[in-house]
Amino acid sequence: MPALRRSLGALVSLITLIAVVVTGLLILRRTDERPSTYDAYIQAYIVNMAPEVSGRIVELNVRDNQPVKQGEVLFQIDPRPYQLRVDQARAAVQALEAQLAVSTSEVASQTSGAEAAASGIGAAEAQLALATSTLNRLQPLLGRGFVSAEQVDEARAAKETARIGLERARQTAAQARQAITSTKPIEAQLDGARATLALAERDLNKTAARSPSNGRITALQVATGEFANAGHPLFTIIDTEHWYAIGNFRESDLVGIKPGQRATVFVMAQPDLPLRGTVDSLGWGVTSGVSATFGGLPHVERTLNWVRIAARFPVRVLLDKPPDDLMRLGASAVIAIEK
């Protein structure tokens, strides 16, 4: 009997050992075929809502944890100072436009005068040519007695008069051309004034802060009457259009994970409800925590750790329309990757 008992005990021990080994092998096989991690959490994109212009908040249309729609006005900065800037910039534009119109009219008048002066040169040149031709025709006739010296002197005086008239016409035309003013300086000022007006109108439009996406308000700690500074966040919007599960997988599991693979996600708040998703991307870098450089040389520890712990890299899983009431940023989750 004792021998039989010992044989039975050894058999039970052997069967137990075999069962443990088989269970371990099955677990390893399942882990290799279906990588999973309990180190996961729910994630979504966030927008830190900051005003683009400074001013006092005159309207606050949201409350903490409230859902909002894209384009919805969240808060209103006092628009009156910005409206005055728009009015001032618009008045400057109108003044320069009127000045440009007057200057354009003056330039047109000056151009007409220059053209008239230029046409006077032609008449003076024709007069000088005629006087020169008359003098040249009379001078040979003086020696023959066909014309008197007085007639030749008159022709010579007429030619000189015509020459002087031509010089005056040319001077008048040159002065008329130089007197033509340019509208380019006013046009440049007008371009600058229009740009200033556009910026003022843009700032006025930005006094009404609108939601960039569908989401939910969080971390709201301001009230109506608060002075808001441009670029300083007032609260945060969680983008509820796209929810992700981020899981930190061992580096040895990454070989079996590819973008596009299907995955099952369980949220701790309701662990019996499986959520479906698709692997969106794999992390490509994490800090080692041991590498360092001192004085331009790498620092290497003199001690050696015999137990090497596998590094973990984040894997992003895009969820397929998860329940709104179950999604909370940072909630704990479990991810199982499917083959």
C-alpha cells in the first residue's frame, strides 16, 4: 500500500507538472499570437482654447464639462476697442482714396499741359524752318538788287525770333513734364492703410472665440469679466470626434503588430463591454533613462544588471465610434491585438 501511494503521488505530481508546462506553453502561444497589455489608457486630441486678441470677457457661453459643437461661440471679448480701430483704419483708407482721386485728376491735367507744350515745340520748329527758308531765299537776291537790305534784316530778325520761340517752347515742355507728379507714394500709403484695415477687421472678428471642433469643455476656471490675454489658454476642449486607446507594449511584441490590424479594447469603467478598433500607429522612440553625456563623452555605468527588462513602446489604436458616455480622457484600458 505505501508503495502504491507513493506511485500515485508521483503520478499526480507528474500530471500536475505536465499541466503547468502545457498551460504555460498555451499562454505563451496565445501571447505571441495575440499581444495584449494592461498598461493602456484612453486618449483624445485636445485644444487649449486661448483668445487670439486680448480684452475683457463680456460673454461666457460655456460651463465646465459641457459638450460643444464646431463653430459655436464659446466666449466673447469686448469688441468695442476693436470696432473703434476698424473705424479709424477705414477712415484712413477713405481719406487716402480721396487724396488719390485728387492727385490722379491733377496728374491728368498736368499730362494734358505737357502734351500741349510738346505740340508747341512742333509749331515753333515749323516757324523757325519757315524763317530760315525765307532768309536763305532773300540773301542771294540782295546783291542783285531785287530785295532791300531792310527786307533781309527783317528776315534775319524773324529767324532769330523763331529760334528764341523754339527754345522757350522746349523749356516750357520740359517744365511741364517735370511738373507731372506721381501717384505711387499715395498708392503705397493706401496699400498700407488697407492692410491695417484688414488686420483690424480680423482682430474684431476674433473677439468671438469659436469652437474648432466638436468636443467637451474641461478645466474651465474663468468667469465673465475676466481679462483674457492673447495666447494664454482659458480652458481645454477635448476633441470627441476621434478617440484612441494608447497601450504600452513590450518591444518583443511589436514584431506582431502592424498598422491596420484590428484590436479589442476594454475600459475599466465597463470591462465587460468590448470596444473595436484599428491599430493606427506604433511609437518609434522612448527615452532610455540611462544614457547621458558628460564633457562631450558618453557616460557608461560600471555596474551590470543581469535582469534586462523589455522596453515598452506606445501603440495607438483608433476606436470605432465608442459610446460617448464611456469615453473619458486618461481612463484605464486593456488592449488586445488580433492577428
